[in-house]
Amino acid sequence: MEETTDAAAATAVQLIDGEGEFAGESAERFMAAAGVAGCGLSYAVVSIMGPQSSGKSTLLNQLFGTNFREMDAFRGRSQTTKGIWMARCVGVEPCTVVMDLEGTDGRERGEDDTAFEKQSSLFALAISDIVLINMWCHDIGREQAANKPLLKTVFQVMMRLFSPRKTTLLFVIRDKTRTPLEHLEPVLREDIQKIWNSVAKPEAHKDTPISEFFNVEVTALPSFEEKEEQFREQVQQLRQRFSNSIAPGGLAGDRRGVVPASGFLFSSQQIWKVIRENKDLDLPAHKVMVATVRCDEIANEKFGCLTSDTEWLDIESAVQSGPVPGFGKKLGYIVDVHMQEYDKEAVYFDEAVRKAKRQHLESRILNLVQPAFQKLLNHLRLKALEKFKTSLNLSLEGGQSFAASVRDNTESSLNEFEQGCADAVIKQANWDYSKILEKVRRDIEDHAFSVREKKLSELTTQAKEKLRKALAEPVESLFDAADETTWASIRNVYRRETESILPQFLKTLFGYEVEYVPAEQMVSNLRDYAQSIVENKAKDEASKVLIHMKERFTTVFSHDKDSIPRVWTGKEDVRAIAKDARTAALKLLSVMVAIRWDEEEDRIESILMSTLLEGSVVSKIASAAHADPLASTTWEEIPPKFTMITPAQCKSLWKQFKAETEFAITQAVSTQQAHRRGNSKLPPPWAMVAIAVLGFNEIMMLLRNPLYLFLLFVGYLLAKALAVQLDISREFQNGVVPGLISVSAKLLPTIQNLVNKVAAEQQAEHRPPAVEPPEPQLQPPPLLLSPRSPMSELRRLHMPLSPVRKIATPSSPSSPSSSSTMSSPRHFVDDQKPRPAAAQPENESSNADSIV
Ligand SMILES: Nc1nc2c(ncn2[C@@H]2O[C@H](COP(=O)(O)OP(=O)(O)OP(=O)(O)O)[C@@H](O)[C@H]2O)c(=O)[nH]1
Ligand SMILES: [Mg+2]
């Protein structure tokens, strides 16, 4: 296998053809097969120049085991090698690339056509470490020696290299004669010196010795054709000199400006291009150029390797879905591997270029992997925030104070985040995660702030709810029983409840580390809220003051001091009772007119009493014209914002109140009179005595005849039934004439009704009893003017009764007597339905009016 490889390596390929074209592809194949590219700087390039058919190819093949085409000895001397060929030396270390050049001064190109000769010579000098100059022994010292133009060319072109490498010129004297080399060499060197001196040099190198540019070595070989054995022997000895030729003291021990093996082909190509274009060849610049191109190539290749590295691809895809533990370490290792590969391959190129390209490669790689790092940081950021949220919830549920929970959990979440970041950073990069750390801190602070706001808002709502519960109902009930102590009681309730709820709230706020000023503000807001509850409740009740006043009036007016509903029997002092009831209502009004947070006593009640209650109607009208203390929209001692009912409103309210309650008083008086009438239905005693004396005969006749007595009895029953049916007493309440008209109109239907009833009862007696659906019961009307009656009921008080109600009342056989009805609040209201005032007896109405 190794032999095959060696054979392949030793097989010569054409690098530059006879037309001067660079055969890049075949040369690349050769480089790959010969494995030159991986040699770094450990390789040497040997080329040979010399006259045509001077046995150059033969020598190289013998010396290096190559297979350059040689001239067939039997076909005569003609050009064999065209252009430049290349092969790898077999069995010599370090790797030695051998180049066989077309012979000089050949007849084939013509005497004047030395362009290719010069170009190939310059090319060989530019890229070779050792140049063998093949020459015939008999040419030494000869003026017209064949190799003289060649040397001249070599030296001339050497001047075109700005900073030439120090090339070893090994003169191989062929077909040596008996003259020992010791004698030949000085002559040769003298010739060389002469030629060197004769070459026109640039000003800078005018006095530069040849040794500055060349190591001149000389060796001689016997004729291959005549003394082949000796030739081979001495060639083997010469071959020894090519072992370790680049080591110090070796044939090319002090060479300079070596192009790394991987850039050799490219470098050769570029040099040839420059030479062909007949430009000056700046080798140092060329070297930098080669290094640049090659390092770029290497860097690109390594970058490509990284992008397709499966380990990197795994990490990249894993990081899309979540944090990757050990990200920094893993990625750093991958980057390291590829950077080391670059270093290994680019090590022999120009240092500055290599480093610059390395840096560039590194930054490209870091740019490639940085998005993954950012992605990871985002995961870590979200994770830190989530952790904070969860642990804060747990801490709060565990009863830890808010501020302490936030502090502890912020610290632990940020620590975890920082650890994650440190784990994600790769050693090659100086990635800064302070900004995202700040961002996480801000996220956490924002969340903590929002939770705190929410909790504080909840706390405030809870405190408000507590205050509302603690104040609303008690205040309402205090207003229900409003009297002169009401506002003092309300203030007490307010003080007691706020002093129990607010300090507790403040204490809770300190758990949230709310600063003193905002905490005080929050407490103050709650205090205001508590006040607003009381004030709103008060305003609410004030808006219903008329109802309350009427309720209060009814409570006092319709109930005695034991809260038993009054029965107006005629003994009561309606005037005094009505006054008490109104006084009570007015007192209630005085409580309702203003919000009294102040403990200062005010004169509102006395003003109301004196203005509204006391004095006759006439005196009131008179005083109204002069100085009416109620003709104002403000109370003297009360700020407008605490005024709920203005004095002027009080006045109109009182007016309305009186109007709405006077009917009750009228009714009470009427009831009393009706009661009195009911008790004096019998005729006067003198009339009874007159009847007994004058009707004695008729009475006796009736008593003696049972038939008369029976008819009288039946007639009495009939009349009684009709009287009940027609409610005679009621019909005649409105006067005799209307009573007669009304009774006569109802008489016939009533008799018919009675007969029907009797017939129906007779039928019912003969019919089996059937289960009848219960008749819908008439709902008892609500207790009007009861202390709890709503406004609607009060309105109903003044509305005409519905037809149903009107019919139901007289037809109900079980309806109580009118006197007892009047005594109960319900009937009291029933009887308040509008009736023409003119129909009432004059004395009754005047009595009631005097009370009203
Ligand atoms: N006299 C003599 N002839 C030799 C020697 N070595 C080779 N030859 C002969 O010289 C002839 C040319 O050999 P090549 O090796 O082809 O010579 P070359 O210099 O490569 O020729 P080109 O490639 O055409 O320039 C052949 O016939 C060889 O046999 C030698 O040492 N002495
Ligand atoms: Mg040849």
C-alpha cells in the first residue's frame, strides 16, 4: 500500500505546461496524493536548471527516485522536458518536492527567445530552497560555457525579488574528469563571482555579496553513460545530503521566508502569475498575500466545520426549548476544538495575518453562537421571574411578611439567575450579562410592585368593607330612632369603629414596608371613607325625612305611651296628642337637617320649634313677612357641606308634612264623634215615655194578637237585614236627602240580593256538599302609617280606594263596626279616603280644623 502511495507521489505531474499555463487541477491532485499540504514547514523544494539534454531528468530520477521523462539515449539529443514538472522525492525526509525545469538555451525555442527561460528560472528561485545547476565539467573556465547565460539570468532575476530567500545553489558538475573537484571548484566559484559582478544590480544591492542571496555548493558526478556504477554510487552519496536538508547545517539550513506546505500550490500559482505578467515579485508581500488567502481558507473551513458540528447543532436546538445545563462548558469546548484546528493548520503562515484571521474566525464563531447564549439568558430570565413569583406566593401563604418575602426571594432568584449566566458564558467570549441581570431585577421589582399594589388594594377594600359593615347599619338604626342624642351616638360609633379598624390596618401596612407618609395618607383616606359612609347614610335618610317624620308622627299619634294602638273613644285630647306627634316629627327633622361631626350644640331644633311649631297660623304668616329665620339656604352654625336640608327646605317640608298628616287628625276627630254618636242612638227618655203612654192601646193589641206579633217580628227582621245590607247609618252620614236617594236606589237590588241568597241557601241545604276551591282571600292592607310603612304605602294613604276595596268593605258581613275600625291604624287609613268635606257635619269639621 505504502509502495503504491510512494509510486503515486513520485509520479511526475506537469505544473506549468510548455505554453506557460499553470496546471492547477493536476497539481492539486498531486499535492493531495503526495500529502504535501499537511507538512507545514517541514518540506523542501528542490529544482534543477541547466542546459537542455544535460541529463537533468536522469539525475533527478536517480537522486530522488522520481520518474521524470528522460530523453531516449538512442534517439539523439532533443528537448524532452517541456515546461515545469513536479514530483515528490521518495524516501527522503523531510518531504521534498522536486521540480524538473525545461532546459535552457534549447534550439527548440530559438536563440533569442529567452523569456520562458527567465520566467522559469525566476519561478524556480522564488519557490525553491535548493536549486541544482546542472553543468558540464568541460564548461568550467570556458568563456563560452553553456551555463553562463543561465547563471546570468539567475542572478538578474534574483534582483527582481525584493527580498529574496536565501537559496542554495548546488552546482552539479557532470561528466567529471580526472581533475579533482578541489581544483575545479575555485575556478567555478571565480566564474560565478565574475558573472555576479557583471550583473547589473539595483543601487541598494550594488555592493551586496553573492553570499547574501545564495549558498553556493559544488559537487561533481561521473558520467552516467560511461561510468554508470560510479555515477549511481556518488548519486547515493549526494542523496544523503538531502536528508534533513532543512535542519540547521543542512543543504537548506538557512533558508528564509518559507511558505507553509498547505499554501505552497497557491503561492506557486500566484508567483507564476506575477512572473508571467512580468511584474516585480515582492516576496514578502506575496508571503503575506498567501498567508491571508490561506488563513482565510482555513478559517472558512473551520467555520464551516463548526456550523455542521452535530454537538453544536444539538445544543442550538436544545436551547430553543429551554435552558441547557453546562452550556458554557460544552460550547466552549466545541469552539476550542475548531480554533485549535485552525491554529494547527495556520501555524506556519505569517504570524500577523494568522492572528488577525484567528481573531476574525473567533468573532465569527462567537457571533454564530451568541444568539443561542441570548436565548439561554431569556430562558434563565423567565425562569428567575417564575421562580420569584412561585416562591413569593409560597412565602406569603406561609405567613411571612410581604417585604421580607420580596427581599429574600429577590435575592435567591437573582442568585440563581447569575449562576445560570455564569454557567452559560464561554471562556472565549467576554459576554456581559449585567444588562439582562438588571432587566431581571426590574422584572422582579415590577412584579413585586404589582403584587404589593394588589395586596394593598385588597387590604384597603377589606378595611372599607369592615368600616361599611361596622358603620352603615348602626348609623341607619340610630337615624331610625333619631332624637337629640343621635349625632353624639353616631360620633361615638364612628370613633369606636375607626379606632378599632384603622390601627390594625396601619399595622398591616408596615408589613408591606409602606413608608410613613403614604401609610398615613392611606389611613386618612379610610377615615374619610368612614366619614363618607356616615354622611351618605345621613343624606340617604335625610332624603326620606318626610317619610320618617310621618312615621314618627304616626307612632306618637296613633299609639299611646305603651305603644298600644289608640282607640279614639272621645275621651282623648286629640289636640295635645297631635301636638306631641308633630313635636316628635319636628325633632326628628332637626336631627336630619345637618351632619354634626362637631360636638358643639346648635340652635337648629329651637329655631325649628319656635318657627314651625309654636304660634298660630296667623302669627306665622305675620312673622314670615318680617324676620323669618328659615328664609335662608344655610344654617348659622353649620358649614354648607354638612347641610342636608336647608332652612327653606325645612319650611316647605313642614308644610307638606302638615298637609299630609292633617287628614289623620281630622279622621281621629271624626272617629271620636262617630263613637259618641254610636253611644247615643236611643231616643230621649221623654220620647220613650210619650210613646209608651200614647201607643199603649196599639201595644196591647199587638201583644194580644199573636199573628200581629209574628208579622211585626218578621217585619223587624226584614228591616234589620236591609239596614245591615244597605249600611243605613253610613248612607245617612252624608245627610238625609242624599241618604234617602242612595237607599231608595239600592233598595230593590238589595231585596233581590237577599232573596237570591235565601234561595241559594235553600238549594245548598238540599245539595250534597261539594269541595269548593277556597275563595281568594283578600290580603289585608298593609299597616298604613305604621312606623315601618314604605313611602308607597304613604302615598296610597292619599289615593282614592280601588273599586274592589270600596265594594268589599260594605259587603263583608264580618266587617267590624265603624267605631272599632277607626281605632286601628288600618281602618284609620281606610276611612281617610276622600269624602266631600261639605258632607260632614259642620261642628265636626270645625272641631278638626281647629286642631289642624
Ligand atoms: N554524457 C552523459 N550523458 C548523460 C548523462 N546522464 C544522462 N545522459 C544522457 O543525456 C541524454 C539526455 O538525458 P535527459 O536526462 O533527458 O536530459 P535533460 O537535461 O533532462 O534533457 P531535457 O529535458 O530535454 O532538457 C540522455 O540520452 C542520457 O542518457 C551523463 O551523466 N553523461
Ligand atoms: Mg529533462
